[in-house]
Amino acid sequence: MPEEPKTEVVMYTENPRNLERIIHAILKEKKMHILDAPGNEWFLISTDIAKKVAKAFEKFQKSLDFESSTQ
């Protein structure tokens, strides 16, 4: 790699593979996938977009917290 990748957002999940698959699908749908990069896991996004995706996923996870809604 000519450049060192930057980590701007860290997300914790019980199923990291599913989270990665979902985020990749969202970013590909938004045409943020770098097609000519080596490998297939490179996306060109800003810190703001990374934070927005993380917040949206966190909100989505909380909306699926069925235990708190049944009490």
C-alpha cells in the first residue's frame, strides 16, 4: 500500500463479520467502493461519513433491543 490507512471509527459488535458485510454493502450501494484498488475492501469515505454510518448502525441495533421493549 502506498499510504497507511487511517482508523477514524471503532465499532464493537458480537458479530463483526455480519457488521462488515452490511457496511460494505451500504458503501458499495453509495458508490464509495474503490474498484481499482488492490483487494476488494477499500472504500474512499470521509470521517464524517464513517461516523454517520456508525451512529446509524448503533441506532438500528438499539431499535432491535426486544428485551427492553417487553418489560
